[in-house]
Amino acid sequence: MYGTTGKILRVDLTNNTIETQTLSEDFYRMYPGGKALAGYILLTELPPHTDPFAPENVMVFANGLLTGAPVSTATRYVVSARSPLTGGYGESEAGGFWGPELKMAGWEAIVVKGKAPSPVYLWVNGDQVEIRPAEHLWGRFTAEVQESIRAELGDDKIRVLQIGPAGEKLVRFAGLTNDLRHFNGRNGLGAVMGSKNLRAIAVRGNQRYQNLAYDAKTLMAIGSKLAKMVKENPLSWDLQERGTPGLVEPLNTGGILPTRNFRQGAFENVDEVKWEAYEKTLLTARRTCYACAVRCKREVAVEGRESPYGGPEYETVGAFGPNCGISDLQAIAKANELCNAYMLDSISCGATIAFAMECFEHGLLTLEDTGGIELRFGNAEAMLQVIELIGRREGIGDLLAEGSKRAAEKIGGDAPFFAMQVKGQELAMHEPRGKFNVGMGYAISEIGADHLVVAHDTAFAKPEAIQLKAAAPLGITKALSPRSLGEEKMEMFYILEKWGSLEKVTGFCFFGPAPRSFIPPEDVLHSINAATGWNISMEEALTIGERATNLARLFNAREGFTRKDDTLPERLFTGLENGALQGQAMPREEFEQSLTILYQKKGWDSQTGIPTPEKLRALGLEWAIPMLP
């Protein structure tokens, strides 16, 4: 078997046991890593309706098929468990160096069950694995813990994946970080790890992916070719030059920059938070992930010193900036640093604070509730205070640590209208009223609001668009309006969802393959085939992606999710207050009609949104039919 180590590390923290599982090639071709492997394990091993914080919850850390290959952007791994934020299938991806290091240590995945009686961390040194005490690490910020683990083990090249104090306190949107700059932020999986008393997983390996590959020479040639393409493609070149913060100004111009809790689509102080201001006031250097020529990561100075946590991405700038009505970039960078020290998902944290600001301005939260904090839009000092309260679960932070959905239910009144969430997870900083497929992705995603379900609508708006031309091998050839729904748009969504899911299976970053970026779809297939010797077609590749999505959908169906959960916040069906799209809303009736069309295309029941037996058979998942509700 090529392209994989073929081994899963299984850890039972309750019984303090470590075991090795070996995978067959037939199994691995069906579930070749990442989202597919994690979905299969959760669906087959996690009992239905398990409390996310119970020892019985299963945590999966799964590399993609190509994670660690000498191919730009093939760096990502999946962390998965039942989410404490949504109660459904939980999943979050990250890049960096930890996933490739795990592959080099000889493992495709780690499965963790149970709960340690006291804090521990896992030390994976190739095939030597041990559970080590971590009481001395508990309660400390992430930068201190990484330094401490490396010093304790005597190797500063060890890659450390860890939670922070927020995960220890079971904040429902706590995440994980590796190397302090790469984040599994979404779905609250850091809290699941904290509930198991597992502070970190430290990894060191000495293998190379090339030794696993079927045709290492061809794989390395593909990698060399793609590295040269980065500067030739305007999409990847822009990511290298400006990174994701470069999105701020064009989104604002288009009237789709979430502002003041998604009330508005344009921010009057955008000049103070756009890329040029970021570059002038924050930027100190550029960084990258393993073997990636894109180099989209940013280093920044905060309060006059180099931050150990890297710079804020667009999502963080948007969440703590315009969405909170704040234009102080230093305060936004400090918010990013605090989130990464406590290890909070910056999207959910910023969105939940914006929700609380609107509740405060409407009298639903008072000074007594906030402990005297004037929690109003534009108050940067208040925003920073509340982040720390959330990370420590103190005062108003204890309420907001539950996420906006649960907090709104406790506050009552109009608060649920102000909670910009789907299935309990807060919206990312992309405005669905200007990108209808993004809205459909928020609604239908198994993990709650997720902006990476499909490539965004604006990429396919013009016939001459480079993204549209690059999508031709996927069967997408016609330009469609970003603010359209219906048959053709849902066909586009269906194809793009399968392709996006394949990326999460193979370990590719969203900023690698076309249509979002520079890697032609045929080179994705060439990379897979050079690694494995499988000779898969585009049809099989898309089926792998679709199979992974259906595994996650089955998990949610088993937990009681139905069509009623595939919806959007009520505010999105009302008009934007300002900007280029002022007055524009998501059309409710057309949205519901298109959801039905999409279900039909996907082989899901139109009334329930649950995969049909026929669909499961077509995907080779007939074994899962008895799990259908």
C-alpha cells in the first residue's frame, strides 16, 4: 500500500493504554484520510447521543491522504468529535507542520477515547508513544506550554498541538493550535480535548513522504512545477503578497463586509483596517506551512513587540474589527493574541461579542450583567476585557462562553434574533446576502455555519473570470450571478461541495486547488495517483468527497438533525442597512425552493434532508442503512 503509513494510533486515557491499528488498502481507498476517515470512525464507534464532554466521546486527529507530501498546500489534518457547540458532527481543519510531522512519525491518525484521571499530554516520538503528566502545564498560556514541552523533551523541533486555558474551562468554542500559528478553531473541539484532561499532543518524526509514495519522482516533479506556478497565478500571488487580510477592502466595496453584527455591509472606517493599514502598522514578516510556496501567513508586532502568536487572518480582523464596529488595528491584533493564548476560536469569539454588544445596546444586557463594562459597538477596551473573561469563564464571560445560541436562549427577548449562528456555530465573516451559495453552505453544512463548504459565488460571476475557467474540468463552465439561486446554481453548489470535501479528505488547503487558487484539478488527481498508484478518475475523486459529506450527514441524522436545522439566521432574510447592497436580503421562498432542489441532486429526502438508502448504496455505504432514522 502506497501513499500512507497504514497505521492508526489508538489511545485510551481512562485505561492508560496505547494500541496500533493497521488499515487495509481496500478500506483506505474508500476512506483515504481526513474527513472521510474521521467520519467513518465517529459514525461506527461513537454511541448515539453521547454527551460531548463525556469520556465516551471519541476524538479523531486524521491526516489527509497527501498531508506531508512535497506539494504546496498539502499540509492539512482534521480534528473531529461530537461538537459541544452544535451537538452534531464536529470537525475542524488546520495546516502548519503538525500533520506532516505526524505522517513522518509513521501515523495516519490518532484516536483518543476516555478521560485521564489528571492532566496529561501525549508524546509521539516515531513509534515510541507515552502518556506523560501535565499538571505543571495546566492553566498556562499556549506559548508557555509549547516552550515547556520542548524544553522537557529536549528538542525544539518537536511539533506541539495543544489546547489552552479556554479548553480546560470547557468554553464551547475553544480550539486547538499547533506551533502557535495554525488553528483548529471551529466547533469547540478544544473543549472536548479539555474534558479528557489532554492538554497537548507532541510529535516528532524522521521519515519522509517520498518513501511512502508509489512514484516519488513524479510526485516531486509535480510539487516543483506547482511551486513555480504560485507567482504566475494572480490568486495565489495575491495570497502571498497580502494574505487573507487583503479581503477587507474588496468585500467592503462590494457591500458584503459584515459590520456591527451583520446589520451592515460596509464599514465607514475601513481605511483603518484594510491591508495597507495592516502592512504599515502591524506587519513584520511572512511565514508559511510545511513545503508550501504560497506563504500566506503573517507575523506582526503587538504593543511594540513581536507577537509569539502570528498575525490576525481576515476572519479575525473582520470579527473583532468591522463586525464589532472597531477600527483600532492594534486592539484587533491584541484580540488575536488573546484568543490564541487562551485558544479560543476567533470567529465564534468575535461574533459572540458582537452579539453581546447588540444585546447591550438594546437593553437586554445591563451594566450589572457585564460587571460594569460598557459593551457597545466600537469599544475596543471592552472587547479585550470580555475576551479574557470568556477565556477564564468569569462574569459575563461565563455566559458568552456558551456561544451565542445558548446565551441568547438564556437572555431571552429579542436576543435570538441577534445570534448570527447556524446549528449553534457562529457565521464566519462572509455576507450571504451578497453570496447566495455561501449562505447555502452555512445552512447545509454538517458542522454549522462554515464558509469553506464551496468556493465563493463571486469567483464565478464573469465569463472571463480565471476561477471559472479553472473550474471547467469539474464541469462548471457557465458564469452565474452571486445573488442567484435555482437549478443551475444548485448544480454548481453540488459539484463544488464534492470538490471541497475531497480537499478535506486529501489534506489540501482551500488556498491550493482551483477554482479558489492555483493548482489545476488535473494536478490534484496526478498527485493522488503518483502517491498511491490508484489511477483514480475525476468521477471517483468527487465520489470520495461526496462519501465523506454523507458520513457526516448520517452522523447528524442519527443525532436528530433534520431539514429544519438547514436554515439561516432570521436577520439574513431582511435587508442590509448600508453599503453597495443596501436593502438586499436573502429571498426566503427561493432559498427554500433551492434547498429542495439541492437535496434532490444529492439524493437526500426532500422533506427531511436525510440521505436515502439508494444514495448510500451508490456511495458504497450500504452498511450504514440500518443507522438511518
